[in-house]
Amino acid sequence: MNTSDASSLSDTKIFTIFSTSVNLLLSLPINSYIAWLIATGSGGTLEAELLPLNLAVFEILFCLLSIVRFLKMIFTSVDLLSHFAKAFLWSGRPVFQCCICVEQFLAVVHPVLFLRYKPLRYKVALSVLAWVAIIGLSLFYTFLYSIYYLCYVGECVVLILVMLFCYFSVLVALKRPGPGRGGKGRGSTVKGRAFLTILVITVSFLGTYFFWCVIIISSLNSWSSHDRKLLTRISTTLTFASGFIQPLLHLRKAGKLWCLKGN
């Protein structure tokens, strides 16, 4: 190994240690706080906030699994667990974000259907299915590591199409005033809140996973290792940063952000 390779390896380790440590110190407390707020009823009813609760629990689990990144620098025997941790993040967060977008879409565009499936038992069933899908996808990506790239790009395309459909549907509903309301009142507030939630989640999803898809495509071409490494660091930073999006939205909605109160 020459000096430049050793320096590159050292830079990679430093970035891994720094990014993972910052994520643990910031993301773990805030998502634990969100989970506590929802579980105690301070951040809304469990029936209404079950999907954000699942996402918060997922982020907590991911923070704990990210410790594997440290172990991988010491023990090569944890490669399989490292692949699972990476696949867990790549699969889990988009699935729950998509579920939240669909829930907001139904609440605005199909309120009767939303109320029919609003009871807790339906959302518990959806949560169980989501967790089964996440674990299944994570195992699939772990044990079929050589071909998971293209499968993951396909997953991202499907999820972003669903999110964009929800976004534009809610946007149309927001521009169309309800009967007898003139577009104002509580109904308009609910639509605006749903639109903001879907918009922020969709933008964060595009900003984060677009770079990962570029990295995947670049691995199939003759991009230099330096370019791929730079994209990987940008993507990792955006991935960790986007983990704060849903907690901040929930804190705003619950009125816990002193700088920006929710409606």
C-alpha cells in the first residue's frame, strides 16, 4: 500500500468516525424524545401518530446499528452485519416515509376512505407489514449483495413515483376550495399541513437517495474511485441529515419548537 492509499484509508476512517458519532449524538436523543412524546400522548394520539412513531423507532435502531461501522474498521468478520445495517437504512426509511405520504394523501384526497381505516388496528397491521417488508428487503440486499444495486434503484423509482403522485394530488386538492369554505378554515389548514409534510419528505428523499443512485450507476461505469468516494461522503452526510426531517416536522406540529410553532 503506497502513501496515497494509506492517506485515503485514513481519511475514510476519520470521516466514518466523525459522521457516525455526530449521528449518534444528535439523532438518537431527538428520535428517542419523539418516540417518548408519542408513546405518552404528549405529541398526539397513538392512533394518529403511529407511523411517525415507527419511523422514530426505526431511526433509533439504525443509530444503534451504525455502531457496526466502527466495528468494521477493527473486525473484518462483521462484514455481513455491516451489509445488513446499510441495507436496513436504505430499505427502512424510504418505506416509512412513503407510508406517511400515502396517509397524508388519503386524509386530504380520500377522507372517507381515510376515516374508514383510521382505527388503530388497521395502522398496526400496516406497521407490521412495513416492518416485514423492511426486514425482508434488508436480508435480500444482504445475501444478494452483488445484484442488489439495480434492485435498489428500482425500489427508489417506485417509491418516488408514489410520493410524487401524493404530492401533486394534494397540491391539486389544496388549490381546489372545499364546498362552502372558500378554501379557508380548518380543512385548508389540514391540507396545507399535509402538503408541507409530503413536500419536505419528497425533497429530502430526492436529495438523499438521488446521490446513492448516482453512486450505484457510477459503479457500473469507469468513474474514478475519487469521484465515487466524494459522492459517497456527500450521500452519507445527506442521509444522516435527512434523519432529522421527520422529527423536526413532528416537533413543529406538536408545538415543541420554540422557534416555529405548528398550526
